[in-house]
Amino acid sequence: MKKLKKLIAGALAVAVSAVCMMPFASGAAGPKTFNFNKDPNGDGSLNIADATYITQCLAGRYFARDYKQLDMDDNGLVTQVDALLIQYYEAGIIKK
């Protein structure tokens, strides 16, 4: 029985590792819009601090006054993708 449990645990570890190493495919399912006029943390500029603020709101550390300001792709949902879009903007992948 112990050998079977070890075998199953090993197989699951390999499966999880394989899934984690798969590249993120955005393709056609990616966001169609990016609202440059929003400022999630309200400091007057769109920067990496806004991405951090969104992540912390999602984790429950902060509660935003207006969750519409956190929705960077205007899809009606606040997700980690919204923070990622800001990171892409800061890296120059998304341009105005």
C-alpha cells in the first residue's frame, strides 16, 4: 500500500510540474481593450504600483472604493489579468 501511495504521489508531482512548465498562451482569447485612463490606486499615474494594488486587493489585503477602476480590460471582472496588463504596459509590450 505504501508503494502505491508513493507511486501515485510521484505521478501527480510529475503531472503538476509538466502543467506548470507549459507556456501561457494568450492568442485570440486575450483582452481586446486596455483602458489607459484608469488609475487603480489613485496616485495620479498608471504604473507598477497599480498592478501591485490590484494583486493585493484580490488577496484581500486592501478593499478598493471603486472596483471599476481595477478592471483594466473593461470585461466586468477584476482578475490577475488586469494586473498583468499593467505589467505588460510598463514593459512596453502594450503601447498607447
